[in-house]
Amino acid sequence: MAKVRQVDNVWVFFCPGCGHDHPYDSRWKFNGDVDKPTFTPSLLCNADYPDSRCHLFVTEGKIIYQLDCHHDLKGTTVDMKEYT
């Protein structure tokens, strides 16, 4: 059950926190495991817009949301869902 999908030259996953797909490109290190992906370092989306900011780590198939996220999942860890 793949949690990420490669689209062109980026890896993409669905974020249940903000409801959008998030991409990882070659700037991030990827462990190569599509079922239990780990990307480093953290991903920060919309850094300049606090009302839509999403900041997270993806580690062994889990999304670890940071406290500066705008959504209800901030500060929590959730299992990634299959990317469909």
C-alpha cells in the first residue's frame, strides 16, 4: 500500500491535516520505501502565510505535525494513508 507516488520528478502524498497533496523533490532525502516513507528534513508549506501553514516530518510512514501548523492536526502524529 504505497503512501507516496512519484509524479514527474517529485514524490507526492496526501496531507489529511490541510487536505492537500504535498510534494517532495530532490532537495529532500528519501529512504526509497513507498510503504513506510521517510523524508528529511521537515517540510514547511506556506511559510509566509500562517493561516494556511503546514509544517511536518514524514518518518516511517507517519506524519508528525509541528505546532506551527494552522489546522486541527497540529502537534499530533498520524499514520499516512494509501495514496490513491
